Amino acid sequence: MALSTSGNAGIGVAAVVLTAAVNPGTATGTVAFRDGGAAMPGCESVAVSGGRAQCVTTFATAGPHPITTTYSGDRVLLPATATTTVDVTATPNLFDEIVERHPVHAGQRQH
């Protein structure tokens, strides 16, 4: 089993897609996604379809998030696990970003 991510991981804003690939593509069963050992809401038991199980999520805290997936196995394949780390960045304050791009100086009139 392999685990991959896509999307930009920012606190609470950008969705990240976690994809667990199980070979062969005819595999059945489920995949559980965990963040640092804690179950990820909505991703506790994702059905494998076409050899893949996906979890779309956001993160509430910045920093590294160790993601572990556990495949249940089926009548042909044994259970398996895979891990990766998602580095979540702090989202800049939108007001600070606007001021940085368009500063207003003392005595200057806003248009």
C-alpha cells in the first residue's frame, strides 16, 4: 500500500486529499486514516474502490502531522499500513497580508 497527498496544507483553509493506493486495483476492504494516532473525522473507514481510498480533510493546527493508513485486508490481500507526514503551515492573517501589499502611510489619502 502507498500513501500520497495533494493540496496545500494550511490551517483550516485548504483541503488536503490523502490517497491510499492498494494493489491490485481489484482490492476490496476499507482504509482507516489517522493523524498522530487519532481517528480523522469522516475518514475512519473509507471503502477501497478501484484500488484507492481517499480522505479529504483540513487541519486545525500547524506543524507536522504524521498520517497513518491501515488497510483492513480482504479475502485475498493481507492487512497493511503506510505512513507519511503532512507539514501544515500557519495561515497568514488576511488583514496583515492586505496591509503588507497595499500599505497606507501617515498623511496619505486612501483612494
